[in-house]
Amino acid sequence: MIFQKLQPGGGGLRNRSVTPIGRIDASQARTIAEEQTNSLEEGLKQANQAGNALSILLQDDFHAITAYGPLPSDVVTMVVNVDINVDAIKGYIDHITGFACVWSRNVCYVWNFARRMAAVPTCYAFPCPLSNTSSVLVNTLAPLPLASLISHSSNLSNTTRREPGLLLVSPTGELRAWDSLSLSLSGVDKFATIQIQLQDAELVRCLQPLISCPGSFILATSHTRLFRISISPGISGRPTVISSLMSRSTTWGTKLGSLIRWGQAYDPKAGIVALAVSPPLEGDTSMGGGEAWALEVTGNLQRWKLDFSSGNERFVWEKEINSIVLESLGWTPGVDVLTMAERIEFTLLDIKLTHTRDLAVLVSYIDSSQVDQAQSSVQPRSYAIVILEVLSSSSLPVVSHTVKAKHREYPDPRPETTPSLSLPSGGPAAFIVFPERVVCLSLSEGADFEEIVSLNSQGNNRIIGNGAAPLAIRAIQDKADKPPALKLITTSSGILEIELNPVELEKLGTSIVEEQVARDTYRLKTQLEQAVFFGDNTANPVEFHLQADLIGDLATAAEQLSKEILSSNAPHLPPIVDLRVQLADRIGRLELLIRFINTTGMLNKVPKPGKRRLLSDLELLTATNALWLHHNKKINALSQSGRRSRTVLSEVIMSYMNSLGQNPDEDLIRSFFRNHASAIVHILVNVQAKLKSTLSHKSNKLHTRSSQLMAANEIILTVYNAAIVNRQKHSKTYDLEKDTTTEPWTSTPNLLDILQSHYEATLEILQQRAREFGPAMDDDQGRFGADSATLLMDEDEDANGGSSDQSKWLHHTLKDQLTELVEKSLAMMKERSAFTESTLGTNHPEAKSLQERYLRLRPQLIFGLVKVKRQARAITLAEEQRDFRTLVELCHSLASSETEQRERNYILKYKEEFAFQLYQWYVEQGRYHELLSQDPVYAPLITSFLDRMDYGKFSWIHDLAIDRFDHASQVLLNEAESEKNLADQKIMLSLGKLCQVAQIDDGEHLDSEKIFQDIEIVDDRLDILQAQLKLSDLCKSILESQPQYSLLSLDQQIDILRKHLAPNLADRPAFGQLFDRYVRQIIAGDALKIEDLIEFYGLKANLDEQVEDFVIALDVFSRAKDLVPGRAQLALKSVWRRIYIHEDWQALKKSSNLSDEDLITCLKSTALYHVLSSSIDPNDSGKVGLPISSPNESFFDPTISLDDDLAIRFPDHSLSELEQLSKAYQSENRKLQEAIESGGVWEYYGEIVRLIRESDNLSDIGIGDVTMMSE
């Protein structure tokens, strides 16, 4: 028995043989698969041979299923020839006799299933009695006879007991009995037959042997009557059969019932549905023959006392149990029985006697309050076992407790498919047997145990019979030695045995949520174990599945099992010595785990992080397998060459295992690969540390460092290649195909650093070897192809200058490794970047840092391949990474013809992504001609590129080439605004104006409003530019007039210009500093800002003919269209304020002895007159040509903010400089105030306006010049 030695905790489950599954090479995989299939098939076919162990189909801490034995060939033939969906077929297993039988309507086969011997057991065939009725109802719903073996001894351990006989009873009461099974071989017609005296339309429903009284049976009918059958040995081999009605006291009720049933039609579902017999208590002679119980379909329960010695029986009582069963199914406080009956519809199916002498009643029911009304009319039924206490003979049966199954089942319309109940040895194990599955329960009150065993190929496989150890009532309720078991007869899988763990049957449920979740999760884990270790072969008839409404944490359960397999701690892993097979077997188990979860449709119940951890376990184990195959090959080559030196990998593993305190007497290398696959990352870290130490010791020969580096690279690349291939193959299975929300173990920061470290070390070693050995290292390696496991070099292999084939092979191997390291580094950086951006956001510092690192290292890694003459791979890698800037640079390192061809191909393939990087490279290299002289077919791409970029200095040339004059004009004018050099600015403005004119076609004219406005704006800007050029020329002429001008420093030049142009600023340092800044820009040929230009023209002394500069300042102001309103007023007021204080009005007012003509002459010589004469339009007294600000409107606002307005206006000034500047403006305010109050500037202002208008009127009538008239 599987559970016979099982201790709590499941310690007995490891001693079993499971054929490994694996993924090694083709021949090994085929061999393993054949062994596995043959093992299970042989177990199913030859389980009954003596000495053979049972083939275990399923096993865990809760239950086990074995292939007990095959069906005889005659039975198989019968099953094959019938349609189990239409034709009825039934079976029975008798544990007392050790025989099993299967029968159809016509024949019954019997064989010894318990005798385990090499020969096929004899199969006996017997003809079945047929129903002597033409009722379609009987032939459809009750087509089969009842069958039972006739035991001649009640002692189960009696090895000398006689061969049993056979009893068959047709539904209409014809009884046939054979005294011995062997009669079927020579005298099958030697049977005794009688006709049970049935009433009209009465059918035989049940047949129950009396185990304690061999040869005695009870028959139950559809009219609720019971018959006692006694069979004893007879004459000439025919047994003697006696049938007697078990009588009960006749009442008017019973008579009335008989009259009512008289003349009715057959009802195969009426009457008694189940019988149960209680054997006498061991050692108690008072009970005589025990008790019998009959359950009627109407809910009545009959109780009978039996006396085996006298053959008599006594009717005890008949009770109705519907109400108490109903209450047990759905009792609700305050709800009466009638209301519950409307809500719950139930059917009584079967009864069995428990070892506590209680009755277990099997009930199917539908609770309408728990049914989805949207479902179809056919609803799945729930099932429960109601335990009735019936020891008292006077009171009603009482419900002790109810065991409800979580499983629900749809009704099966096929014949002979009613669910039945089986209690091995009277419990506490209980089995509800359905046609295609068995529900295993515990009858212990409060127990939390339920297992479902389903057949795999349900369409072709079906349970047709079962049997368990019979009940034997003991005075002291000791535990049975054997675990509870149930044997099943199936149509396609022979006899199966279900065995339950008695320890689990007694475990009680818990009300603590955490404990219940832990239990449910552990149960899920065992279900996963069943599928992984037993469900890997299609020959297994047991179905492995997860319930749709599963409870527990599936992710935790799956991860726990995955970790156990990863570390070789799973209880059902087969003990395999060959590590290749053992690793392949574990990989197969992990693949089967996720495949099973997928098949059951439960993958959505595992969150993404759980899926990632499951996939990571598979990747780690696959990488471990690849690493072992690599290591095994290497040490095998070393062994064949007679060398036993340690490899880099073995040294690192030994160091790691010693750090864990592992037993040094064990094979630590094999122990690591068997039990420590999860430590692969630690091994990579230690490999990198060892490599760093080796390379840092310059005393090591170059060959030594190269060999150690190659070995270290092999380790990390073997791990990564295996993991990546596995991920590509299985990501979809784990629903992680495009997932970026979970963290892959392959791109953690420490592994990114390790990959980069290996890359840098490999590149450095290759460059050292190239410098030491020269170009000979780059010869074609084809003629010396080998690998590190078979090509063993001497320590001084490089001493001969690296000319040997082995040294060249090493060099080329390092190049290949460098290429792979670049590929892995780029892929893992992208993987890590995608994860951080998905989980933290693109703006998170870590995500930004990773992206910057990737963009920084990507070209370095790719160009590293160029350094070792792997240019072709570098180009391919740049294409794969879509690093188009690097791809552009790589293209231009080729021959010009190949460069042009590649550029055309890439532009055609990648469009803007490549073209824009190419054009950007042209710009950075100053190759404008190549950019602007591209084939016209690429003009749209160039246009799009230039429109997105700020390359106006030359993009207008392309605009002109494609006749896009409006855009060219806009670009030129925009460039002119930002251009500091006056000469360049003038060219741009002029070209911009020409482009505007060029837009005019034959249908437009220069005086059109839109064009005129655009050209007028450009003209204004040209006039402003001319004003700047005038200042530049003025300064230049002044400086050139100075002796030794070329020797003057910049400061000296500024001093000279200040003396000539602004002597009025000598006592105003703030304005003087401002003037110096403007002059410095003018000398440099840079353009002044509009406000600075206006300010400069106003700051100058503007003496003599320079008084015209005030007009220029106002003209610039009037033409400037983009001045900020507030600051524009500040500039306008400054100009007019300086115009008003330009003259000494007080002196003019105090002058005496001046004629009117002299006064007018003085007024006309003032700056105010000059400016007003240019500002006032003489043709319209209300219109002015230039902006005018009256004396009262020209004051500087002293409340202006230094931090805001002035700071914005003069951004280069410090706060102290701004304060000084504000004081200088206020000083001008005081002078203007004096001119107004004591200088009479208002009077002169009005007089000048009058003079200007009169002078113009006189000119209109031809009077002549004012000056001439004054003379």
C-alpha cells in the first residue's frame, strides 16, 4: 500500500520511480520518451503479474492512483463492440472473493482480479436472464440484470475458501445462480433458476449480499418490498435457491398502497433505491445477524433486524427523512420546511453504513438561491452526504452532520449512470462515483478534504463499476491497518485503484484565514505536482486539471513547485545520476508546469511578476544545463588529453560552494549543478571578479590573460545565449511576449556592469595582441577552426609571435566573443531601459540615466567592433539597433562608391530616420554642398529635415532651388533678426526682399496690399539697418582720422569716440558706461538692438549737423514694429527728453536786445525745431510724420521697477548699475523740469510749431525761404 508507511508531512512519497522527461539530443530524447511510454503502458497492461509493482498514475500527500490491472480480453472485446453512450454495461469488484465481474444485457464476465500472476487470469462467461416484458421503459431505464458473486465463506483471510458462485437477477425477477464459476467452462447451463413472485408492474431494483451470512441476499423492488434469497449447494452441481418475502405487519395503509399500485405501468425509478446491511458487532452475539436498511425514493427509510442463525427477520420501523435531509442541506433560521422545499430540490441516491453504525445518505440537490438564472434549463447538481444517527429504535433518525462536496456535476442521461456512494471499511473515507470521475471526501465532522479524480479521455473512457473493502463493525474503533482504497473498473484503462492518505482524512478545517489560504495554496501545489510528474504521458488515463473556481494562491503554489524543481528538492523528481539527463528532465518539468497552467486556462490568475519569476526559473535552469554541457565537454577533452587542470568555471564553483560550507567530501561541482541553479548570477559575479584579478596582474603572460579571458567570456555568453533563446521560445507561453512591467534577471544593473566589464577587457586584450603580433592575427581562421574544449594550447603558445594556428584561433575567438558581448550589452540595456520607463516613468532619474547610458555606450560598443576589423557586423548591428547616426558614420568609412549605394538603400528602407541623421552629419561636417546638391528625388526629405532644424543660414538656398520663395523669404528675415553682423544682416534682408518680390506672378502687382505690407516691413528693417550702418561709418571715419589708428587699443578707440560723439556724458558715468557698451558693439560690426540703437542716438551730444540723429532715432522708433509697449514708451520719452534739454532755454529766455528775427533764428537752430520740422506733416495740422512726446509726457517714471522693467531692458547691468542708471534718468528729469518752469520750453515749443506751419504755408504760395525773408 502506498500510504501504509506514510507519516504526517508526506515523508513516504519519495520512494517511487518516475521516468524522466528531457530535452537533450535527439537520440537521448527518443530513448527517454520510449522508456517513459513503455513504462506506463506496461504498468497498465501487466499490473496483475506476480512480483510487479503497481504503476503509479498519480501520487501526492492526499491520495494516490495506480493502474491495478488490465481487463480480460473478452471484456475488452465486449466493451469495444458496444456504444457506451447508448448501450448499458456495468461492473462490480468483490473484495471478499477477489473476483470482479462486468456484464451487459446478455452476458456476464467474471475473473480473478486479485490473483497477481504472470498468466492472464481465466475469464468466465455466463448468460444473463432477460426481462420478460416488452416495456420500452424497462428496457431503456433498467436494461441490465443485477449481479453478485456468491461467497462460500465470510472469513476474508481464509486462503482455502472455495471458488465463488454467481447470482444474476433480471429486472422482472428471473433469478439464476451458479454454485461455482468454473461451471462456465464445462456446464454453464448448470444453474438454478427461480422466478421472484413480483406484483404487477413490479421490478427488482437492488441486490445486497449479506456478508456475514454467505449465500444470503436481500432483493428490493420498485414496490418497496424486500425479498430474502438463500442459496446453498445442491444436487448435480446446481445450487438450491429459496426466495421469501420479508414480511412486515399488514395495515390498512399497506393494503391501500397495494391496491393503488395494481394495474400501474412499470416505473424503473420507483421504490427502493438503495440497500445497506449492518453486520453483527464483533464479539456481540446479541445482534444475531445485524440490521438491514432500505431507502425509498420517496424519502422513507426502513429498518430491519436480521437473524442469520434462524433465517428470520423483523421489521423495526419506517421513518420519513425528507424533512431532516432538507434542513441539513440549506437550513436558514426563521424559514419553514415548505419554503425550503420550494428553494431546494433534492434526490436520494444511495445509502451506506459507516463504521460508527450511522447511515451515510448520498443526496443530489439544486439550491435555486445559488443557481445562475441566466444558465440553461439543465443545471449542474450539487452533492452531499448526510450522516444519520439511527441507533435509537424509538426516535426518528437524527442528522449528525452533513458533508457537502464542492464539486457539481451535470446529470448524465445515459443508462446506468446514477452516482453511487462507497465507504471502504465504513469510512471515514467516502467516494462518490460518477461515470467519468470520483469525488473523494472525508466523513469526519469538520474535516476539510475533497479530491476529484477524473478520467482523461472521457468520451472513450468511463467508470462502469467499483468495489471497496466491506464494513466490519468492531467493538473498539481501532484504525484499520490498510489505508482506504477504492477500485474502479474502467472501459479503457482496466482496473484503477484510488488510495487516500488516512492522516489527511482526519485533518479539520480552520477558521483562521491565513491558515486556510496556506492549506488551499498547498493543495494547489500538489495538484500542480500531479500534472508535472504524472501528467506528462498521454497513456495516463487520469485527467489532471484545475478547478475553474479554484481557491488558494496559484502564483505562490506554482512558484514554490518551480523553486523545488530548480533546486532538485521536488519530492517526485526521479533519482538520475547522469547530470545531462537530470537537468533535461527538470527543464521538461518546468515546461510542463506552465503548459499545464495554460491548458487549464488559469494563467490569468497568475500576476505578471509571478509569471516572470516562473520564466526566470526556467531560464536559469536552461542556462545551468547549457553551462554543464559546456563544462562537461571541456573536462572530457582535458581528460582525453591526459590533463587534469582545473577550469575557470570549476574554480569559481568550488570557491562558491566552499563559501556555503558544503561538505568537501562531496562532488561540489555536480552538487552545484544539481542543487544550486538559482546561484548562476553569483557565479557570473565571481567569474568577473576572478577575471579582473587575473588581468590586473601584468606579470601574467599575454597568452595566460587571453586564455583566462576567453574562458570567462565563454561562461557568461553560454549563460546568456541559453537564457535568451529560452525566453524567445517561451515568452508567449508565459504571456510575457511584450511585457516590460516586470524585471528580467538578465538585465539587472550588476549584470549590465559585468557585460560592459567583459567587453572592455576583451577589447583591450585584442588591441594588445594586435600591437604585439601585428596584422598576422587577422588571417582567415577557417583552416584552424576548433573550440576551447578540444584545442588545448601550451602556456607559451604566444611566445613565437602569435604565428601558430592556435594563437590565431584564440585571437579570432576573442573577436567573436567581443561581437557577442556587444550584442548582449545593447540588448540588455534596452531591456532594462524599457522596464524602468514602464514602471517608473520616462522622467524618473533612473530611467533617464539608463537611457543616457544606452545612447552613450551604443556607438562606443559598435565602433569597438570596427577597431577589431568586424566592420560588417558593426554595420549590421547598427541597423538592428536603429542607431542611424552610427550607421551614417560607418557608411562614410567605406569606399565612396559603396557609401553612396548604402546611403541610397538606407534612405529607401528607413526614410527619415536615416536621412535626417545623414543630413545632420553633413551639417556638422560643414559639407553643405553635398546636402544641398542631393538628387531631386530626395528634395522632400531635405525639405522636411531643414524645416525641423534651425539651419536658416543655408536652408533658404534649398528653398530657392525648389521655388519655395515665401519660405526662403521668411527664413532669411528670421535669420537677419538674430544676425549680429551688420553686413551679413543687410545681405539677408536684401535677399529676403528679393524673395518676396519673386513671389509675384503675372496675376499680382507690387501695389497689392499684402505684398506691399510685407515689402514695407522689410524696407523698414533695411532703413533701421541703414541707421546702424551710418553709426558704424561715423565711428569708423572718426577713428580713421586719428594718427596711428591701427595701433589703438579697443579702450582707446572707445575713449576717442566718447570725446567726439558724447562729450555731454563726461559728468554722467552711468550713461557713459552705457555708451561705451554700445560703441564696443559698433566697432565689432555687430548690430545693436532696436532699443539700444534708439538709446545710443539719444545719448550722443548731437551737435551741429549731428542734430539730425535725433530724427533718425525717432525714425527708427517709428519703423520698429516689435517693441514691447512699455519699453517702447521708455525709449520714446528718453529721446524727446534729451531733445528738450539739448538747449539752454533759460539762457535764451534771459537774452536781451534780441529782435524777433534773431529770436526766430535762434529757435530754428535748436534741435527741437529740427526734430519738429521733420515730425509735423505741414499738409495736415492734425497729422505728424514722427512720434511726438510733449515736454510733460517726456519725464522718466521714477517709480519704475529696477528688478522688472529696467532689468529686462538692460539685462547685462548689475543691480548697482541699474540704480545708477535710474539716478541718471532722474537727473534728466530735473533738467527737463527746469526747462519747463524757468526756461519756458512750452512757449518755445508752441512758437516752433507755429513757425513750422507758417513757413510751410509761405512755401506753398511761393514767398520763398524763411531764412531769406528774415534777412
